[in-house]
Amino acid sequence: FYLSAKTLFSTISGYASSIGEANLTVETTVIINFTTAHINWGSGRVNAGQASATLNTEETLNVTNGNWTLQTSGGLRIQNLGNVNVTLNLSGTKTAAQMIGGTSPAYYYKYIDLEAGSCLNSTYGTPETLADYTTMPTTSTELCRRFRFTDSNDSVRIDIQLEVPSDSFIGALGDTITATAFASP
């Protein structure tokens, strides 16, 4: 039997193919974290002759008509550490009357993006903030419809403002603020 090089090359190709696959499933991870979780104005009082004092967590002018000193300005800070956008809810456990007492106390919050575009509105396109103080809810209330997870857009700040009347409760006063999150639709 005789094979020429031409016949050998047409009979033996040296080429072969087959298909393989690699599969995985990435799970949804919903994780939020208070990166600043404590607010403390320390010990203080309403100035003599004043009906109340205003305390807030803004960068400046934290106390009006009182002598408290805010330990760390800049409010509570929350970051989305998960891998999906979430709806962020917020609640306190006490009303102003329960936490502060006295004549006409107030307990407010507002929020802003720490990183531009962190919180988007219900149409998921326009940045959303609550620029004016509103009463702290005692039931879980939506804070941000679409709290993004992208590293450059995943942090919000919650500022607190208190109106402490001159006849408020005395001693250590406080509340627990809870943030909850679930994957956005």
C-alpha cells in the first residue's frame, strides 16, 4: 500500500474541535452599613431666658440657644455595600414627646447624597433628596426609592435636628434609628 504526501495530508487533518462550558450564578446581595452610626451632642442645657434650643448635625451652626457641643458633625452616613440597588427605609422608635418631652419638642431628619446620584427617585433617573427637615417616623418609611450600589454612587447622609424645650426631660436622652433595605424593583 502506497501513500503519497498529498493523500496523507487529506486523510490526517490534525484538527479537532469540541465545545465546553463554564457556568456560575451570582447571588443578589443586599448589604447596607452605617459608616457613621452615632450622634452625640454631649451634656448641655437650654440657655437662660430661651424657650428652647435647636441642635442639628449639619457641618456648622450645630447648636442655637444652648451650650451642647456636637462631637462629630455630618449626620448619620449609610453606604450600600451590596451588589444591587435597594429601596432604603428609615425609622426611629420614639416621637419627640417620648424622647425629649416638655413643651413643643421636635425630632426631625433630612437626607442628601454624599456621592452624587446615590439616591434616585421613583422614575430611577433624577437624583432625589429630602432637603427640608421632616418629622422622624416611628414606622419604617421610604427614604430612598433607588439607593445605588455603584462604588462612586453609594452613600447618603441623614441629618438630625432636635428642638429641646427648656422644660424637657433631664438626663441621658436618645433614640435608636433603624435603616432597612430590600432589592429595588
